[in-house]
Amino acid sequence: MNNQYDMLSPEALRKIDREVAKYPADQKQSAVMAALVIAQDEKGWLPKETIAAVASYLGMAPIAAYEVASFYNMYDLQPVGKYKLTVCTNLPCALSGGVHAADYVKEKLGIDFNETTADGKFTLKEGECMGACGDAPVMLVNNKRMCSFMLPEQIDKLLAECE
Amino acid sequence: MALIATINPLLTTGWFKGDAGWSLKDYEARGGYAQLKRILSTKMTQDDLIAEVKKSVLRGRGGAGFPTGLKWSFMPKAAPEKYVVCNTDEGEPGTFKDRDLMRFDPHSVIEGMIIAGYAVGAKLGYNYIHGEIFEIYQRFEEALDQARAAGYLGNNILGSDFSFDLFAHHGWGAYICGEETGLLESIEGKKGQPRYKPPFPANFGLYGKPTTINNTETFAAIPFILGMGGEAYLNLGKPNNGGTKLFSVSGHVNRPGNYEVPMGTPFAKLLEMAGGMRGGRKLKAVIPGGSSAPVLPADVMMDCTMDYDSIAKAGSMLGSGAVIVMDETVCMVKALERLSYFYYEESCGQCTPCREGSGWLYRVVHRIEHGEGRAEDLDLLNRVTDNMMGKTICALADAAAFPVRSFIKHFKSEFEYHIENKKCLVDPEIQRAGSGFFKVGAA
Ligand SMILES: Cc1cc2nc3c(=O)[nH]c(=O)nc-3n(C[C@H](O)[C@H](O)[C@H](O)COP(=O)(O)O)c2cc1C
Ligand code: SF4
Ligand code: FES
């Protein structure tokens, strides 16, 4: 029988080990946030079985890992498009076009917040302050890449770049 | 965002080369790690070190403004296992200074944390970094590798008998993890729900062990304070408000960005440094310390200086130093609606007054904004805030209440107009033009 971790690649497990090593030996659970991100990057989102596999690897109860996955906003507990765009619409950004940028993307892609385009390419999310309000409008691509000063031309360019 | 202007650069000395000046050799070239070396080679005592920080009257830059030296002195001396934690979970709307600090000068944060570790007797530290700035998290990890390779981290630092190691931990989208005990829970691999206090982190912190937790900017200031001496640092600012401070200026100015100025600099000067009002429009209101701080009308703000005491006297808080500038194109009801949504969305749900109250606030402001407000709604909003403030585990409930109370207090007629006329006082076309997103003349 295959072992229960073969849902995650050896590469992913190696990355998780690197996170575990940051914490005291009896505090492996501290690595769960990073481990879930590593798993999400590999799977595209976090199915329950993947969360359970992460939990088991770290020696924690599946429910404890699930609680973490559902508490933090950037874990995707449902499938998302190839590109997840998160636009900050909080007040400081809105003053410099955050809401208008989100409206612009909605119109271009024909979707609302929390929807995915029919071809599965884009998912749009509304974000809270990303700590980058001086660069408004700002947008995250797949959680990790921040795009600044997203006026219409820059948005057009970004969408065109996404293959 | 590259630096645009500053008076007395300290924290921003390393920013002038933009992304080309963050690495270890650059930091060392501008005098970096010299203070750590001095402390270790002279075997400075912990008490002397803390006394120097106390002299500077450095107050925590994360929002509460608590004196840093005093906080460090609360750490029990005898405890065998202690931690130092840095709060880079910068998520308070309007605040973006820690991101630039970590981007342009990560080693100043590292040196500050190592020195803090020495002062409080901790051997291990963590820097908790906002999930949304993953690229900065990666850079910080690189900086840690550089510091470790150079012998500034690890066992027997620079041949001394002091050992300290430091690691980065990232969040993944939860404002509440900026609250220090929520943050500690999060490092432990749990939901970031704040703990009851007392006990405070100095007694019961990470993994239940004594922990010193400070903001990124607080740690970054430490090497500079030790370099110039606590008293000289204090004198840069004004009494009880030592040193310089980073202000994140956002909203309707010509050059949003971070500005480092001495404490006590007039707001008018800061506004001028940020390029003045966008399009030459009129200043309407300012939130001077992040979205959780009460809003101040233009005339009150123009009389303030940028320091804890002046802003407090005017009825608000310096908070994190996030200055949100709003001009006459802003509908105050709509502005408040967005902030109220934020607190409702981010409440961790443990306390009934916060969980239910933040929902009430958002729904009532929402209905006023959408033309369904009732005559009694302003009283209702104030009553709901009465039932939230000071009645919860953490200060998020107060943070949700302050904007509501202050917006109504200072802009009551605008709320009343909304309720009576079922529309904004500020013409929607004017509001739309305010953001600068659409080219002038375009549809
Ligand atoms: C809801 C909430 C959010 C907070 N967010 C932050 C934050 O993003 N960064 C920060 O440094 N402090 C934040 N704080 C303040 C911390 O709890 C804590 O006071 C601070 O990290 C202490 O560091 P300092 O003394 O250096 O300011 C927040 C507090 C509350 C109640
Ligand atoms: S006040 Fe709100 S955010 Fe803070 S612990 Fe209570 S429910 Fe959570
Ligand atoms: S409000 Fe959008 S990044 Fe801060």
C-alpha cells in the first residue's frame, strides 16, 4: 500500500521539513501554516484529503489543520482558476482607485468577486489591506506576486500576460 | 515605493539605493552590525542596555505606543527559555511602512532583534510577516541566511558566549494576527484568536514562555538609538515622544509614500512633503493613525503636530503612523461603510460584543449608504459602540467602534443628509473622479 504522504511530492515534503526545522523539536505544529501553503501551491487548492495529509505529516489532528486552513483567508478550500487575482478595495486603496480597479477587472473578465471565468483561467477575489496602500491600486496574483499601481493600462497588460 | 523625502534620515538611511541597497554588505558599509559588535566586545550588561533604550523614550511603533525599554524590563531574568518576536503582520489599513523597512533594510530589523534577544536573555526569535507580502518574506529569509553565514546569528555570535537564532514565519490572510497574542497563537500553528490578558506575553508568551514582542519599526530603531545614544535620539523628537517616525501617507495626496520625520513635525509639513493635495483639491478629513484611529476634520488636523501627545489631544491616536488623507470628493458615509465592513470581516468571533456588534455596525452603515437609513440609526450606531468598547478580549472591537463614533461626531450632517435624502451629499460623479483611476475626460 502507498503511504499516506504520497499525495505530496518529495519536493513538497522537503520544503515542509525545512519549515519544521525552524521551530523547537516538540513544536512541529508551528509549521502548519507554511506547510498548507506548500500543499496549496502543489495542488492548486486544498482538498480535505490534502489538509489531512499535511496534518498527519506534522503529527496533528486533521481537524486542527482544517481549523487553520479555514481561519486564514488565503487558503483556497474550493478550486480556483489558474490565476487568482485579489484586488484590495479597502478605504486607503479605494481613495486611489482600488474599487474602480476591481470594477474594471470584473467588466473585462465578465465575473464578479468569488467567481471563476468559464475557461477556468481567472478567479477574482476582494482583498483587505495588503500593507501596500501607497502603491494603490494593488492586486495579488496567486497570493504571492504583488502588482502595484494597477491603472487600466497595467491591468490590460497583466491580463494579457496571463497565458 | 522608493523614498521621496525625509528630514533626519535614520530608519531610511538604507533606502536611497532602492532595491539595490538591502544586502548585508550594504548594511555593513553604512555602519550596520557595529552596535551588536560593540555590545558583545564590551560585554555590556543587560541593565545598561535596557537603560539606554529607556532614555531614548522609544515608544512602540505598532500602534499602542508603549515604552519599549519598560516592556523589555518586564521580562523575568531567571527563566531558562524566552523568545523575541517581531510583529510584521502589517495589516492595519493605511499602514505600509514595515513592508518598505523589510524591503530596503531588513538587516536593521535583524540587528535590532538580536540586540533585543541579548537584552532580555532570549536565544530564539521569530519574525511574523504578513502573508500578503510573500516576496518580502522571501527577501527576509535571504537576509537571515546572509546574517547566519557572517556569524551574526547562531551559536556563540562573533565568538562571544551569546547565542541567538532567528526565523521567519508568514501569515496567510488574517488581520487579527497583528494583535500580539493572536500572532503568538498563529506561530503555534493555530487559529489566530487573541488570548485573555493578563497574563501578558512577558510572562506567558510563545509556547507559554516569556516573550518580548515588538513592531518591526521598533526593532529597526534600536541600532540607531545605540549608535547615537538614547538621549540624542530623544532630542530628535520632543519630550515623551522620542526620535523619528515613519509615516505612511495614503489617499488624496500627490505622492503617497513613506516619510520619515522627527516626532513633532507639523502635519502641514508632512502633507507638503507628500506633494500636497491631489489636483489641488481641498482637504476634508484625515485619519492620522491607521483605520482604527478616530477621523479628524481638516481644520483640527492642520493644527496638529505628528506625535503621540498632539494627536491624542486632538481626540485621535498616532497609532501605527498611517495617515489617510481624504479630500472633498469623499462621501464620508461610503468611506465608513468600507471600514466597518473590514472590522466585521476580520473579527475573529470569540467575543459576542465584537462578533455581533461589528455586524450591526456594518449593516446599519450599509443601509444608510444605500438609501435605507432610518432617523434613529445614528443613535443606534452609537449605542452599539457603547456595548462594544472595553468589553472584549482584544482591542479590535474598539477599533471597529472608533471610526463609527468619530465619523458621526464630525460629519453628522452628512449622515443626516443621507438618511433624509436617500443619496450622497457628494455628487457620485465627483466621487468617481476623486480616485484618479479614470483618465480625465474618459468615460
Ligand atoms: C486588532 C489589532 C491589530 C494590530 N495589528 C498590528 C500590526 O499589524 N502590527 C503591529 O506591530 N502591531 C499591531 N497591533 C498591536 C500589537 O498588539 C502590539 O501592541 C504591538 O505589536 C507591540 O509592539 P510595539 O510595542 O513595538 O508597538 C495590533 C493590535 C490590535 C488590537
Ligand atoms: S474583540 Fe473581536 S477580534 Fe478581538 S478577540 Fe474578541 S472577537 Fe476576536
Ligand atoms: S488599503 Fe489596500 S493595501 Fe492597504
